[in-house]
Amino acid sequence: MDSRAFRAPKVPEVFVLFWVVKLLTTGIGEAGSDYLAKTNLLLAAAVGVFGFWFAMRAQLRADHYHPVRYWIAVLMVAIFGTMCADGPHLILGTPYWFDSAVCAAALGGLFVWWQRSEGTLSVHSITTARRERFYWTAVLLTFGLGTALGDTTAFNFHLGYSWSTLLFGVAILIPLALWRTGVLTGVAAFWGSYVLTRPLGASIADWLGKPADKHGLGFGDGIVFALGLVVFALLVAYLTRTHSDVEGAHAGAHRHLAAPADDLDPA
């Protein structure tokens, strides 16, 4: 599979709806993981492990981008990644800040390897099977890092879910501002914001779903999970019907909303 090349990138165009759907998957992953774990641990493990395996298998075997296949893969990474990220704290008792540091180091190491191997970290360059595997490994690690960061602010820093939501809601705009002012490249800004979608979406889901004694609004993880899935399905159906997220569809008309590759990026 390393030698396979694709005619076009196997990722969607990065514009506003991309970030909306990505945030939804993080919230659904958080609420779904918590709900399934409380309902039946065996069911949660089956959905997380086998759902992730089947979704990634379908995505990696395909030779072109398709919204349904891609976003289901992201959703299953969200659920599986949440379970994996919560595991060290629940099983080993490691503090959330330590888990954050480990995930950050792993993600940084992967980026160095990816850059040295392929010469680019741009999402516009996912046109070979090897680059796609780097991409999905990075996506999985961003979920682990983001989950640990969200738990660090909510519990270790005692901010709770509402203040964590505000914190990450502001933080996710910083890479965009730095890119606009020329401080960050487009690739660096993209990955910085991508990492922060996880703690932001998870904080929103926890704030909506958790009971009042845990500083939430008390709607319930199951309700948040179900409603999130409905909105997710509608948005992915819209993308499938309109083809508005195909690479290049918004680059001209909405270039100011996209995350472009760097001018010096060989991709």
C-alpha cells in the first residue's frame, strides 16, 4: 500500500463546515464514549475497537475521498481515541497533565518523522497511501492530546466544563490570528487549531451532558450523543449531495476561510 498514489487528496477541503463537523465528532466521541461505558463496558469496547477497525479499514483501502467514509472514520477515531486517552488515568492513575505531555511528545515525534519522510505536513498533500497513514496516526494522537488537555483544565486546573469551553473557544482562534499576521504558516496554524477542536468539542459535550453536581447542564450523555449524531448525519449528507468539500471547491471563492498549504510547501 505504500506505493499507491491517488489522483486527488483523500481529505476534504478545509473551510468553515469542515471545522463544524470536526467539532461535532469530538463532542459525539466524548458523549458517546461516556454513555456507552456507563451502559455496558463490553458494548463500549466492541463499538470503540471494532468500529474503529472497520472504519479505518474502509478508509485506507479506498482510492478516493468520500464524505461518508471519511467522516465516519473521524467519528470512530473520536470514540476510540477518547477511550484510549481515558485509559491511562483510569487504569494507571496518571494525572491528566502527564497524559497531555506524553501525547504531545508522541505527536511531536510523529510530525518530525512525517516531515523528514515526506517533506510536508500539509493536508493538501495526502495523495499517497504512506502519507495517509501518517495523517490518520496524527489524527488519532490529536484526539488523545486534546482529551487529556480538556481533562487537565477541567479537573487539574478546576475550571470545570463551562470555563474550559470558553478557554478553548478563545484558544482555537489564536492559530488563525497568528497565521493572518504571518507569524505561523498555514500548516502549523491548521494543526494547532485541529488539536484544539478536541478539548473544545469535548468540553461543550460534557457541559451539556453532565449533571449539575459535576458542573454540567444535566441533559445527559445519551441525549447529547443522539442529538449530535442526528446533526452529524445531516451535515455529512449535505456534503455528500453538494460535493462542496471536495478539494478545490472553496479555494477560489472562500480562500480566506481555508487553511492553505505554505507557499514554500512542496505539496
